[in-house]
Amino acid sequence: MIMYSDLLLKANMECISPKSHCAAETSESLNAWEGFAMTTGQRHGRAAALGFAVLIAASLLARDAASTDRMAGTKPAENVQGTVLRVGVQAAPAISLPAETHGRTWTHAHGGRVEVVRIPFEHLYDRLMAGLTGTDAPFDVIFHAPGWAADFAPYLREMPARIAEDESFDDIHPVFRDRLMRWDGRWVSVTVDGDVFSGYYRRDLFEDPINRRAFARRYGRPLMPPTTWAQYRTIAAFFTGRTGPDGQPVYGTSEPFARGGQEVWTVFARAAAYTNPPGVAGAQFFDPDTMTPRINTPGWVRAVREYRDIAAFSPPDALRNGITESRRAFLDGHTAMALDWGDTGTMAENPKHSRVAGCVGYFVLPGSDEVWNADTDAWQPIPNGRRVPFLAFGGWVAAVPRNAPNPDAAWDYILWFSNVRNSMADVLDGRTGVNPYRYSHFVEVDAWMRVLPPRAAADYIRVIRSSLDSPHAALDLRLPGFQAYMDSFETELTRILAGEVPVQEGLDAAAARWEAITDRHGRAAQRAHYRASMGLAPAAP
């Protein structure tokens, strides 16, 4: 097995193919993605944690390769033969593709059969909720967003102890396992995807000598991947209007803006840097003591204003683009940067899907040198700056409804879907929508080298892993009424982007809607749920 350190050495020695117009990486670009300064003690502590994770993952990989029962699929599980499972999932290749693929292999190995029910994402929450609360019991397994856990949990089966104690769960990164697979103290789902926002950039454009000289003359500093949102905007402005190697115009960056196009997570990712003071958990969305919304505070106003303004440095049709279209703009070589989940990493290096293969670099989500502290009602400086990776969406989870006709077979299928071997195959294929979430996904580097050049593999793994390991990583919203909160925010965001209302006015309106939603669900109950989801102790009575 090729280990991570071996890959880093190979990546540093790698030569760019003569067919590629990407230049060799400079020392400046090698260092840029690292982000802000880290103390020696932090480096040593993180290295120790990585070493422990490597041991866990290597053990699991060895066990998985040698297994002759459930994980290898040669010994059918009990109560599965002849069972027909109905699986509810979104009607897009992401997650539904592996649901079908692993359904076929599960059928072959265990004798059951899987029927995948595809539901458009905009209707997924309502259809799944109707199935959970109805009498027809249409699903044995559902794949859903972690943010829906609070609404779904009362209607989900608790994970059997034999499954919760499965050693393969030790391989799941704790930011997912310990925070997103549980609700109200119960194990109710299994992580099958790890979501964290990252940045992508065109190395050929960033390392082009003409671009580097022009940028240095204009801004008085080297052209490197951004470490702050202010730098991100400056770089986007610089590249907009320049010409790419193919002679076509280039735009600064690509992000989703269309309603229903998963654009809200791009806004949340920006707000994470401006609204989470160091050492203060749960500050981004609400005051955890009063449940007063904080989405109209100065940190959020800055985040939304910057998001709105970045459209000027995006392709002309950007305001109509959802995540699929914004991703395609980057893969087609129209933009110098993009913000996205990990799917883009593997897709960008596949010449069948990308015109920028061999030219893509990665960076941890930008940060800020100041943050809004709602407790002091002032901007708080952050010496040396700080990045706040954001677990946008949080990654898909699989669960078994309380009314599922075949619960034993359902849990067996979920374990099969997410086992070490199958999940490794999924994260290597950008079409599946599955991003790394197991320690083994980061250490089985020989597998990554089958789909990415060594340099790209090293950078991709490093950026995602360092984001997940960051002590500053921010969690997405998880609360009863999640969909109502999101819909109301999205309504006002759409008005802001259309120029119908100023940013502050739109966010004030969204905050008022959030107050009403919180009151409908019960403020005390919402406070308890919010604090628990953010890892805070129960509030004093």
C-alpha cells in the first residue's frame, strides 16, 4: 500500500506531462494553500493524530481485503434472502448512482433485491416525510440530509447495538460519526458521504508568468491561492476579462446563485468565517441562549454582500446557475476558481468530463482576519488570520424508517453500501456524489493514484483532511423545522440577488421569519435541540 508520505514525495518529484500547459508548481503556490501560521505544537499534535488514524484505517483495509463474510459479500446475512427493499433517494446521479450500483452487488451477494425510488431533490424532504408519517410504509431505507434529522428522528429506527458497535464505524471521521449520525442521544443514521466546502483553482493560470507579473504590479503581492475572502475577491476581479490558454475569455470564479441550486451553502460557508468567534460554539445561526437569529448581524451582512458582489466576476449567466451549472463552468475552463464539494476534485482530473485536467489546484476555504462577536457587538481582530472550514450540507446519511417492512435487511444493505471497500470505490468516482469520510479514504493512496496524478491526489487529500481536522470547522444547521428555516432564508436571498431589497433589509426579513418558525416549534425546545446539535451543554433552567 502506498502511504500518504510516499505520495507527497512522489508529488514533489512529479513532472508535468509534455501535453499539459500547466507549469511546474512554484514554492509560493506550494505554500499558499497551507493557510495561516500553525505553531510547532499544533503540527506535532496533528501528525500524531494522523499516525493513529493511519493505523486504524490500515487495519480496516487489511481486514476488509481478507474478509470472507458480510464485508466481502460471500456469506448472506440472515433474513435477507428473497427480500425486496425500497430505497428512497434523490433523483440525481449523486447518491442514487451508488444506491443502484451497490443494490446490484448486494443482490448478488446476499440474495435480496433493491428497488431505488428516485425523487427530485426539491420534493425529497416532503416525500420522505410523508412516507415516514404515513401508513403505507413506502421505504425500507432513506438517504437524507443531516439537517433533516431533527424532523425525521421521531420516525426512524434506532440503530441496533450490534451495528452501532461495528468496528468499521471507528474508521468514520468523528466530525461525521459523533456529530451527524446521532440525534437526541440515539444512533439513527449512518454517514455515507462526507461534505465540506473547498476551493479549486487553475494552476496554469495562477502560475503563468505573465499573470504573475501583472498581478504583482497591480496588487504588490504574489499571485497565490486565497487565504482570506478579501483575497478571493481580489483574485476573481483580476482574472475576469483575461484570456486563457485556449484564447477564450476567463472569469474570476464560479459559484451557484439560482434558487434551489444549493446556493445557500455557499453563503453559509462565507458566513462561517465572519460569525464564529474563536472558542465560541454555536454562534453562527442563533444566540444559543435565547434563540434570537443572528443571520442579520454584521458578519452575515458582510458575507451576503460579498456573495452578491462576486457575481460581477462570474460568467454572464451566473445568476441562473445552480451547483451543476457552476461546476460545469469551471470544468469547461471558463473560470479561474470555483467553490464546491469534493465531487469536482475527481471530475476535474478526468479528461472525459473536464477541459482542465492536469491544471487544477485545491485550497482550504478562505478565512478572515476579523470576526463579528455578537456578545461584544463588535468586530474582533484575529491575529495572523484564521480559516473556518464549513461542513456544508454535512454529507448524506442513510436511515431506516420506524415503519420499514424489512428493517434487518435494510440495515444490512446500508452497511454494505458504506463498507470500506464500496465507499472507497465511490469516493474515487465524482459521479457518485460521495466525498471522503473515512480515515481509510485518506490513506489508501494507491487507489487515488488510479484516478488522479500524484500531485493532484496529494493536494486533494490534504485539503479535505485538513478541513475536517480543523479545530475551527463549523457545523451546518440541524434543527426541527430545518426546511422552513432554509426556505425563508432562500426567499430573502433571492430578493437580494435580484436587487429588490438591500442586504440588511432582506436579512432582517429573514430573521423575522426565523423568529416565527422558532416560536411555532417552541423556543425552549428549539434551544435544547440547537445547543445539542452544536455540541453545547444544556442551558441552565
